[in-house]
Amino acid sequence: MSLLGKLFGAGDSKPAYPASAAARTLLLGGAGEDAERVRAARRGVVVADVRRGPGVTLLADLSRGFPFGDGAFEEVFSLEFIEHIPHPELPAMLRECARVLRPGGRWVSGCPDAEMLSAWFGLQCECVKKWKADPACPRCGGKARISPGRWLKSVCGNQEDYGDRRWADTHKNVLWFGRLKALLEEAGFSDVRRGDAGAYYEEGKADMKLLVEARR
């Protein structure tokens, strides 16, 4: 049984989480530090995550469906979340995002950009610190973009153990704009476009992130 099933009980129908009328944004995977500025900048945020953390409102396995009514939110937002959803389950999860959004509602998500990470495969070096290579490095001559450890974590996840043998913190999906755009349109979204990753990620880190926005 999934964690959501353990929390709310098994069955075909999922009981609705009592989101208040003031709830505007559903923040998925909001326990991570990258989501702190999102929580701080928005009112009426419902934070759902599979792990406990600051500001988490609902503890649930969201890969199994959302316990919210249709059109409950104006916005569904996530950073570093959708790459943790197993790729066979991502289409259903995106349909759930569309279901809980009001007409015209906004979907925003940031995740590792597989196209950029592929381009940076040959630009790895241990000299990279805080997204900057050492110009005097004899190996890369200051041309590297990412450290090997950061590249591996971006592809595979940090794999920190939250008591689940690292399952939740392992990446199970690989995403790039073309693929995510097609999946969103199949789920019922429109006006799919790239957003500004620099608005949510630190300088340097934003260059390897895919930020996508869409409308319900």
C-alpha cells in the first residue's frame, strides 16, 4: 500500500483534504530548502511532501494521486519534485495537477535539465566550487561548468536516507523541455513555455535547471 493509502485508507476514492477557501497554491515536495522562498512569497500555500520538514502541511505520497477536490487551487508549484516521480507514473501525476487547478490556473515546475546536463558531461572537474572553475586548473583550464559530484547528484539525486532506504531522494525520471511540454499538453495544459530558472535558483545552479510554466 502506498503512503497515501496508509494515511487516508485504501479504496478507489480518495477523501478530500480540507483545503480552506484561502488556499491558493499547492506546493509539491515543499520540504526542500529550494522551496523556502516560494513558501515565503505566497499566501494560502498548502505544502505537500512525502517527508516531514518546515512548513509541510500534508504528509503524503503524491505519486499515487492528490487528496484534493477538483479546481481547489489557483497554482500548482514544485521545485526538485517531478524528477522523483517514476516515469511511468508522471502522466497520471500531471493529470492530477490539471484536475486540482481552476480553469486558467498556473502550473510551474523546476527540475534538472537533461539536455544541459548532457552538454556538461565533458565539462566536469573537481576544481569547480560554487559553480565556478579555477582558471589555473591544469586539467580543465577553467572551462569546466560542474563538479563530478554535483553532476551525479543532478542525474541520480542526493540519495539521502530519510528512513526509506533512499527511495524518496532518488531521481526516477529524466526531463527536458520537449518531453515535458508534450506530457503537459497530453494532460490538458496549454501555453507551455520556459520560465526564468534564475528567479528560484542561485546563480550558476540556474543554468542547469529546467523551469517550465503552463496554464490549465
